[in-house]
Amino acid sequence: MEKTFMVGGMACENCVKAVTDAISAVPGVQKVDVSLADQCAKVTYDGKAADKEFIDAIEDMGYDFLGLK
């Protein structure tokens, strides 16, 4: 399964790494592509995690969840 989460507040490559690491820690995640230019995170996962787990991972790092693309 694949979903794209819009992420607000990213300003640099360190932000990209922080969001990537946080989302990667959610069980079942297979791949994460975070785009600074597009302010989004494209997540490929096994379909078992709830959207809230990804949203919490983003917000726990201090970034804003802006919706699904």
C-alpha cells in the first residue's frame, strides 16, 4: 500500500532525515521518500499501520501534518 502525507515545516535536509527516520520507525514501513521541494512523504507499507501512526510520527518530530495527497 502507498500513501502520500503532506508535511509542513521542513526547511532543510536535516528535516528530511528526521521525518524519514520517524516514519521508517512505524512497524510495516517498507519505503519512505520524503521530498523537501514538495513538502511530502510518500510511504510504502504493508497496509497494517493506521494513518494516525504516520501522523503521530510526523507531529512528534515537530512538523505539521497537512493532509493526504
